[in-house]
Amino acid sequence: LKAQEDATTSKGNTIREMMSVNTRLEQELRVQKNGNAAQGDMIEVLKSTQHRLEQELTAQQNAITCKDSTITDLTSTKERLEQELKAQEDANTSKGNMITDLTSINARLEQELR
């Protein structure tokens, strides 16, 4: 009888210890699940941030491309205007020379008339 009581007590102690271990393991499991959920949330936040940054990068690249195109257009316009200015200067020089020549001819003709 004593041996059976000791065995029952021992089994009861074992059951209590196992229940305690199981409770601790369940708590650890809950902590791990919470940690995993938090990490999952963090992954989603990071993915969202990455997507936003990729969109911002694309916008910046598009802006740079647009600016490059504008610079090219402005450079082309500048070169065209410089050519037009040179043509105007050449025309003015030619007209100035013609005026000088005509003035000289007129002066000579006036002298001949006198």
C-alpha cells in the first residue's frame, strides 16, 4: 500500500511538473506567435516603404529625363537664335556697307554736278 501511495504521489508530482512545463511552453509559444506576427507586420511596413521609395525614384528619374529634354530643347533654341542673330548682324553689316557705298557715290555725283 505504501509503495502504491508513493507511486501515486510520484505520478501526481510528475503530472504537476508536466502541467507546469506545458503552461510555460504554451506561454513561450504565445510569445513566439506574437513575435512572428510583429515581424510579419514589420515586413509589410518595409514592403510598403520599399514600394513608395521605388515610386519616388521613378518620379525622380522621370523628372531628370524631362529636365534633360528641356535642356536639349533650350540648347537647340539657343543655337538657332545665335544663327539668326549672326544672319541679322551680317545683313546689317551688308546694309551698312551699301549705305556707305551709296553715300560715297552720291557725294561724288553731287561734286560732278557742281
